[in-house]
Amino acid sequence: MTTEHCLSLTAARARYAYDNVADWSEKWCKDANQRVKGLPVQVRTQGLMVSIAMLMNEDTNQSRKLAALLADWLLRRAPVQILPWTDRAGSEPTGRDLLGACAKGARMPVLAAQREAIAILEQVKLYAQALWA
């Protein structure tokens, strides 16, 4: 991976995270800010699949938004696609799609997706703290 590629990935990740966090609803942004604080550590300790499953199980606006953000970034928006996803007529990937891609994926791509999930969550956490604290 070239230095230029790393910089473009970092810049794309930061831009995507900022755009999403800035678009959060004022109704649930403080709860989302609180929830995202622990997500990078949760993904590190429990893994991406368990973390996504837990977000999906929480059934709150902020949890659904965070699961959708991860799915959209990892399956569609990241400059480097790690996990396979079939775009169904312009539909947006969901937490369920990400969970399925992880369950069906080979070990190395899933670990790479987990590292990328931690990186995007760190960016989201940073911007959420700055914009919604």
C-alpha cells in the first residue's frame, strides 16, 4: 500500500465520519455520542460480528444509525472494499448485510474489516465529541 493510498484512505475515512456525525439528529445525538465512546474498545475486545449483533439488538435510533454507518462504510463507501457485498438495485447496506458478510467471509478479510471498523469508529467518536458533547 503506497503512502498516497494510505493518506487518501485516512482522508476519505475522516470525511465520511464527519459528514455522518454532522448529519445526526438533535433528538438522539447525545445518546449516540455516549454509545460510540465505547464502540472501538468493544470491537477490539468482542470482535466486529458480536459488536454489530449487539448494536442491532439494542433497537434504538442511535444503535441503528451506528450499525448502518459501519455497514455503509465497510461494504460500500471505503476506498478499499474488504468484504463482499452485492448492491441490490441501489439499496444501502444494513447491519444485517455486514453481519452476513462477516459470517461468510474468510478470516483475514474479516480481521481487516474489524481493523477498519475500529479506525472509522475512532473518527466518529472524535467528531461526535467535538460536535455533540
